[in-house]
Amino acid sequence: MLPEAKFVHLVRDGRKVAGSYFRKLGDECYDDRSTAAMQAHYDGKAPAPPPEKKYWWPVPRRGDPMANAFRGFNQFQRISWHWAEINRVILRELAKLPKTRRSFVRLEELHASPDAVQGLYDFLNLRPSADAFASFARPHNVNRPEDRLLDADERRQFDAIAHDVMTTLGYADRAEYVVNYG
């Protein structure tokens, strides 16, 4: 439909995303009750849940190798699956495009490197403003400026679900970091 469109796969370390969603979104993201309602609807055993966002987070499709395991996941594991699955889909679909129409960038690189910011602007054929790098230097739109590392159980659960995607995206060998909101 858009033969000239360019696509940017902007990714953040999945440990940071899963931990943040789990700690900050609480009842809004893959809570037990809402997920059970969505799963029952998807399975054809119940009507559609209410039109609130908390009910409509994706669940694995029939035939997905994770579909059965997902039903036994806790909230953190479901959020970890979500991050991994979204990135699997993005990687698969963008691979169908010519390299000239797709770019991959890690949020952490935009935060750390003016060259990464310049590379993004170059890919998009845009001229950066004088403060372009500064706009990536600290987090914006954060509802609760707090962060902490995953605990040992969360790390084990996350790795069991998302290690393959972390490896593909170049995060598996990187240490988890804590965001400085100061």
C-alpha cells in the first residue's frame, strides 16, 4: 500500500519493558481476571469482554507452541511473552521488506550515542534539530519515575520465555541496567 514507506523497529531491553509493565500497569495489563475473560472469548466459550483495554491484550494463537503454557503463566510471565511475541512479529514482518525500507535501533543506543540519533534521522531523511540528542537523553512521558532490576524469579521466568528474542535483538549478553530518572 505504501511502497515508499520506511519502518523503524525501535526496541527496548525486554527486561526493562516487562518489569515496568508489571510494576506500573498493575490491573491494566494481563491481570488474571481480564486475561481469563479474553482467553475464554478467544476459545469460543464466552462472549467478548468489555471494551476496556485491560481485557484486550493478545493471547497466543491456536497452534502457537506457547499457547498451552501461557494458560498457566502468572502476570509477569504473560507480560514477558507479550514483549517477546510483539518483537517476533515485527522481526518476521520487517524481514519481508527491502533493507532500504527498514531500520533497527535500540532505545538504549539513542540514549547513549549522538551517532545513533543521527543515524535514525539519516534513515528517515530528516535533519535533526540542535537538541535532537538531548531529547533522547532522559525518559519522557513516564507515569511513575521508578525502576529496579528484575528479581531472581522474574529473571528466570523472563529468560525462559524471551531469551531467544533477547539474543536476536542483541540484549542477551548485556547486563540489565537501572534507569536514572534524575
